Amino acid sequence: MIIQRSTVSVALALTALTVGTTTYFATPASAASFSVASSASATSAQLSGRPDQVFVRERRNVRPVTGVVISADLSGVVIDVGDRERRFSPDEVVRVSLNQVPDSFKEGRARAESGDFENAAAAFAAAADDSDASPVVAAVARLRAAQSLLRLTATDPGRASDAVAAAQRFVSSHPNHRDLPEARLLLGRAQLLAGDASGAANNLEALFREAQGSTVPEGYDVLTCYRAGLLAADAAVAADDAARAETLFAALDSALPGVISDLEADDPRLPELQNLRGLAQLGEGVTLLARGRSTQARSFFQTRLEVAEGATETVRAATRLGLAQSLLALEQSRQAQIEFAGVSATVFGDRDLLADALLGLAEASLAAGSGGREQARACLEQIQRELGDTLAAPAAHTLLRDL
């Protein structure tokens, strides 16, 4: 199966959001990714250190507003600037920097930066329950705990169920949180990693359907919704529902041209939306593979490669990946090896695409024999070491365990 995904670990999107010195990423309409807070008061622990900052867009400039962030929901961000409270709409907020966080949050951040996701998850969970943490900080900590649990699937796929539970808790506890769209995306991804492809497809399609062309609910962003649509199609394929996948790919291909044309030429979301459209157009080949029609799939991807001169690097790499998977399905292992190796050597920025290529290269190397075992091991270990939150990780873990 070809897995054609935009990289949707919550840590990869377009604009930055910081807590202390750590950068979180969110889409432009949800750049302040925190929780609803009901009070402007803060404890002395919260007020120590540097103040919070909300970076606000004014025409083509961005300026910081300093104070204490007291709420950040789907309708906007409220910051206490000392003598009054100021509210900014989702479209005005570029990013939010929370600097007044408890020690447990700081520990979670440090643990995550060092790759110790087990203790990072525990520390973030503690921060979420810390009475000194504002509701704003507590909600961010809860989401960070879910993200850390998802990263643990690299070495223990069974932890995906913990990530699902944590993401579901966030979604149910913070239904108006600015990070709700990204959390829903994270939940779908975690469900896929946990093996619940049907549940993932349902949740991701629901998020995708929030968008009506370029129109989305307040606080949502078109990019998040259309990412969800593409991932929903992959989930449908994983759930052996090729017809549903076909419908989703077609819906994406139909809607995205209008969405793209509605954006300004310098909109930072434009390149990824163009990628999403190109990937959706590969849906026919994906569903051919899903239905076991490997010869037709090979012809489809070969033809797409011949006319892919104007396609983005990501779309060309995904097309070549589809060809490689078709060749592997047709037991043309040596040719598949060449294609998988070419994708893995040239794809940049899309962790899922790279992981899929490495997994395919491992499978093709094993099928080809002649010393392919060591090459396969190297590919699988790279996935486990560097790409543990990708959708190829569980299969890579199983294959590596059985080598």
C-alpha cells in the first residue's frame, strides 16, 4: 500500500508557537495552541520569570504583545497586559510564547528534547495536574504528553493505545481549545498506529468534512482539515475500504483547486496545499494497489512519472514510491529496490514518505535475497531510531523483531 501523507506529527506544520525555549508548530489559524482559562488571576509561580507574549499580525508586520495569556480558545486569544485584557482573533495571532510554566513542564520539555519520551510524558502529565499551572499551561502540557506517548511507539508499538487515550482525553477535556483541530489530527494518527484504521478513518474524515471549500469553523485552518482528509483516505485503505478511500481522494481533488485559488500568492500554506492536491491525484493508483490490481497500478504510476515535470518534489517522490510498491507486489524485487532506494535518498521534509520508502526497501531487500538481510536491518533500525512516530513504524518494528 502506498502511504501518501503530509507530515502531521503535531510538531510539523507552518508557523511556530513557543513555550519557553521550545518551539511548537501549528497552522496559521491555530498558532496559539493552548487552553481556555476562565480567570485573569495567576499564582506567584506563574508570574515568575519572563512574561508571556502573543505575536499579532498587523497587515504585513508582526508585533509582540506582552503580559499573561489567560485564555486561548477557538474564538481567539486573551492576554492580560496589566491595565486591561486584550483579545485577538484567530486570524490575528501568529504565535504565542508561554514562559511562565511549572518545573514539571520544564522537565518534560528537557526530557523530550533529549529523546526520553517515557519520562517526558510523565513530566508533562504531572504539569497538566499541577495546581500552580494555569489552565492555559495545563492544557498544553496534556497535549505534549500525548505527543510524547506517540513517539514511544518507535520501540514499543503497544504504547499507541496510551497515546490514543491521552489524545481522546485532551479532545474531550478541551473542546474549545485552539489546538483542538491539531489534537483531532493527532488522535487519528494515534488510532492508525494503534491498529484502529476504521476508527481513525471516521475521526479524520469528520475533521476533513469541517471544511467546506475554503470555509472552515472559527479557529480551524484549511490546511489542518485537508491534511486530515488525505490521512483519512490512507486510513480507509488500511481498513480495506478502497471505495471509501476513492471517495475521499476524489473529494480532495475536487475541493483543493478552489482552496488554492482563494489564497494569496505569498500565503505560507500554499506549497503544502499544492502538495496535498498532487498526492490526492495519486489516489487512483493507491486504490488500484489496495484492490490487488498491481499491474494497472504500475502502469498508472509509470504514466504519472512521465508527465510529472511540473509536480513538486514530494509528489514526484510519492509517485515513485507507488511505482516501487507496485513492482514489489508484482515480485519484481530488484527493480523495486532501485525505486525505493531512489526515494529514500532524495525525499526531504516528509517523514512518513521517507519511512515508507525505507520500509519498502527493507521488504524488497529481503525478497531479493543475496545479503539483503543486513540492508533490511539498517533500514528498519533507521525507522525505529529516527522515524518512530510515522505510520510505517509498527510494521518496521514487527519486521525487525522477526529478522
